[in-house]
Amino acid sequence: MTFLTRRQHVTLFAAVIVFATSSAGYPQVPRAEDIAACNAEAQRAVNAGTTSRDSPLPTAKDHNRAAEARSTKGTGQDADGGAKSDDPQRSGMNTEGAKDPAYQAAYRTCMRKAGF
């Protein structure tokens, strides 16, 4: 049986910590496929209407952001043509869809389910 010295224990422990937490420092960024899938799902939810029990209900923030998107100052777009946002649950949202609170709620829900 091999006995590790105190220094070897510390080195092994440090290596385990570094490898275990190396991906924890970087937040996930939605890929183009995630954005496209959530835009499509949000469009389906809006077309189905709010009477569907699977459709998420818009929050007050969704209503406020939709009003802002309808105004002239809400025209910012990211490189993919979607709405700019620091929030990964809203990043890449279709700019026309961003004007609809129900669309925003469905898009955010989809992104949350995808892990963002």
C-alpha cells in the first residue's frame, strides 16, 4: 500500500479542485441552434394563444420590455439579427417577437429549459 506525503495530498486535492471547477467560471452562451429553436417555439406558443395551458404567462417585466422594444430605443440587434441582451434567456430573441409579451415569456421559458 502506498502512502502519500502531506505535500502529495495537497497537490492532488488542488488538482481535483481545478479540474472540477474549470467549467464553472464561464457562463454558457446560447448557440445559434438554441436561439432558432426557442424563437420557433415562442412563435408556436403565440400562435396557439394564451388559452393553451402549456403557454407561459407574461410577467410585468415582459410587458415592460415589449413596450420598450416597440419604442424607437428598443432597436438594438446582435450579430445574428436578434435582440441584444445581457440576459442569456433573452439573447437572440426575434426583434419582432420581442414586441409581444407572450412571445417574450415563451422564449424565456424555452431558454430556461435549454439551460440558460
